[in-house]
Amino acid sequence: MSTGKTVLITGASSGIGRATAELFASKGWNVAATMRTPETNDLGSVSDRIALFRLDVTDQGSVDAAVRDALARFGAIDVVVNNAGYGLIGPFEAQTDAQIRKQFECNLFGVFNVTRAVLPHMRARQQGRIVNVGSAAGRMTLPLYSMYSATKWALEGFSEGLWLELRQHNIKVKIIEPGMIRTDFFDRSREIAKKPGLTGYDTFVDGVMPNIKAWEEAGAEPEMVARSIWRASTGFWPRLRYQPNARLAVWPRGWVPGHLYVRLIRRLFNAW
């Protein structure tokens, strides 16, 4: 059994999750890197401090088993990073009920499942941190991102409420709100909703998508987010929100009049 501190990370197979696992391992932490198919991933070869565990955030049994196995391996979980998620984009009218429910099951209820599994352990120790990876899209909304943003806005409310009620148990809650980040989000972690026969949004989608793609390609590296997660996990400042590569995107939301803000977003993304 290791005597070092331990972080459990969901969605650690690539992107932000993988960068976070590698950073924590380099800092001397034990890393329980969870993913749906650990047998196909090479993250475990990066460091002997990283152990892979199978975990599907939409399956409470899978979550409970991964947490139990991580505790058996490392003895404790000091920090949980709720990172797993994907993006459902496209016109709302094109999205099926099944697609919408799947989006909420992964991005929101998955966070609930993991948090529920680790809280008894953290309460018993009277310490711990829960770091939820949200998005700047949880403070603002982009065209075609209505359901993705809905999950991230809900995650904001959940995290803030949890932040208040867990302070009595010395468990801290943090929210990471990244802006555009260069990961495989557009290729691997995205689902585009299309409805046969629905053509009324085609011109709008064709105008918006190239601009969103360009913003994503100009985004920061996932290591920037990993560093924010590290600060949120280890810093003593009583701060709730961290915004890597997002301050300029989120700041106008609170200061620019609503109708002007909408025009700004429409102009930036050609959403006319």
C-alpha cells in the first residue's frame, strides 16, 4: 500500500484527463486513472504511480467497483477529478430524447454517481477534494451547444451547492471552467445530432461549424487545464472557480448588456 496522496480521475484515457494523470504522477501522487476500456490504453506505462481502473460513469455498479478497487490499491482517495464527458451538438430540434438523456447521464449524472461513491470515504476521514471539470459553456452558451451547455450549467449549480454543504466535513469542492482547448473533442468526444428530412438549420450549421472548429484549433493545450486542476487540488486559497483560457470569454457575460452580448456571440461564430 502506498503512503502518498491519491487522486482518482475519470475520463483519463486522453485529453485533459490523461494530461492531469501524468501531471499528478510527476508530482509524486498515486493516480487511479479510470476509463471505460483500460485494456486498450497505454497510460499505465507512463509511470509506476499510475494504475488503470475500468469505470463507466453512467453505471453506478462500475463506479462503486472502481472506487473500491482504488481504495484497496492505495488505501485512500484524497482528490476526485470528475472529468469524463462528451459533447452533443447540433440544433435542438434534431436531437432525440435518447441522445439528450445520454448527454445528461454522462456529463451530469455521471458526476453524481462518482461523487456519491466517494463521499462516505471522505466524510469518514474528514478531508478530501472534489474537482468538477465543467466548461466556459457552463457560464455562457454557444450556438448548437444547447444541450451540452445545459449539462454544464447544471453542473455549476450542483458544484456550488455541494461546496456549501460539504464544508462542515472539511471536503472542498472546486469547478474548472476551461475555454477552448486543443483535444480530440471534435473528433472523439463529440456527437453531432442530425435528423433525416430536417433541412431548416443547414445554412445556420454550415455557417457556425467552421468558426467553432477554428476556435477549437486555436485553443490552449490540455496541460493548461491540468495545471489548473493541480492548483485546485492542492492550493489553500478558498476559491471555487478556475478558468483556464476562459476569462476573456466568461468576463463579458456579467458586464455586457444581454442584447449586446448575444450580438457579440452571433458575430464571433457567424450565427445569423
